[in-house]
Amino acid sequence: MVDENNLEKYVSEDGFDLCVMCEIKTEYKTDIAIEERSFYVDGAGQLCPKCYSGAEDISREYDYLSKYLNSFYKIR
Ligand SMILES: [Zn+2]
């Protein structure tokens, strides 16, 4: 079930989406289609450019880590 109160938390008073990580106001109004946005993450929501680049770093590191662990477990 979608929590509407939680969704509304990430919208500024003047109708702009907030970054779901740092809650800064983004350049996108809530009625802008997802396909027309940058820095939007499926399943997470709108991010600001700063958090988006941070999230990419994290996923890159995680990918590296999981590959490392996989090779480690294969050896054993
Ligand atoms: Zn942010």
C-alpha cells in the first residue's frame, strides 16, 4: 500500500519534487514526466545532481565488492 503522507513529504510547498536523499528542492515540478527528468532513480525517486552522483559511486563500489566476494567464494 502506498503511503500518501510519505509521498507528499518529498514535495516542496510550491510544487517541486525534493531530493529523496537530502530533501533539497530539485528543478522538477511534480507534474514533469519521469522520462523527461534527469537524476531520477526507479524505485527510489527524484535525486538532486549531487546525491545522484553519490549514489552512482555507491552502486559502483557495491558492484566491485559483490564481484570480489563472488570470486572469493568460488575459490573456496
Ligand atoms: Zn540530494
